[in-house]
Amino acid sequence: MPLPLFLMIFIFVSLFGCQNVPRYATKPIASIHAATHVHLSNVDAVKQSLYAQLNEWKAVRYDYGGLSKDGVDCSGFAYVTYLSNFGIELPRTAAQQSKEGQLVTQSQLRAGDLVFFKTGRVSRHVGIFVDQRKFIHASKSQGVMISSLDDWYWSKKYWKARRIETDQSLAHVSSGRDSSGHL
């Protein structure tokens, strides 16, 4: 007995319509190709670049896996910001990003450092330090915004900070290796 046409179409679309690809792989990355990139050692230029990024992306809604102004998650915002402003391709997730660069203390923070928070048992959140204990990030509740490390929520969730010095430190990203050199 042949299957009804609508049932065959439903099965075909179910099997082949969404290829189980991570959403961030299919979303466009906006504003990636800046004419010039700021070097992370130029703290004043990094600050200006980060405030410009905040102004451009402010209130873009949070979207898990997002990489565009239609919606972005915290690690996606860090990824897009680093790529468009500094010419550095970070790993895509906060957990992976937390293994990059050099560990720095809160007293050593400078513009461009990644700040990490433990927001749950296994959940991680990332932002980018700007200055005066402020960082920019994509918040689940308010979208892209600026917050303070001294806010009651963030001060309790603070985990660590990492400094990305050069694009050389991220060469393993394109080779598929983790920060210890393993696949």
C-alpha cells in the first residue's frame, strides 16, 4: 500500500530539511571584515574599539548559537568582536575560549582581556574587559550590554580572566587542536 503524498513529503523534509548542523555554523557573521585591526597591546585603541563595538551591537538580543545582529550568545559576541576588531579567530565556545591565552588576575586586567564566569554547575559565560572594572557581553536577559565586575551577580560568579596577546597563540584553532596540542 503506497504512502500518501503528504506523509512522504513530511518524512523527506524531516530527514533532509535540517541537517543537524550547529546553528552558529549557518548564521551570518556580521561586520567581520574591518579595514584595519587594532593590536591588543594598544590599550587606548582597544578601549575605543570595544566601546564602538558596544555602541554598534548594544541591545542585540541573546540567541544561543547566534553570530549576527539578529541574535548572538556570549561566546559568539566575543568571537565576532575579536575577529572584526583584532583579526583574531577565537574558538567558538566560552569553555574553549577559557583555555586560550595567559591567565591574569583581576588587578592585572586591561582592555581586551576575556573575563569568565561560572553561571551554573557546568555553564560558563564570557565577556570582554573594557576599563574601570567594566566588561561588555551578551546577556541572556538584556542582550549585548556593559556590566561591572562589582555587580552583585557578576562578583559572585567571577571565575577567571585570560589575555590573548597575539594571533600566534591561537594557531591551533584552525588545526583542530586544543590548547595543549591535542586533537
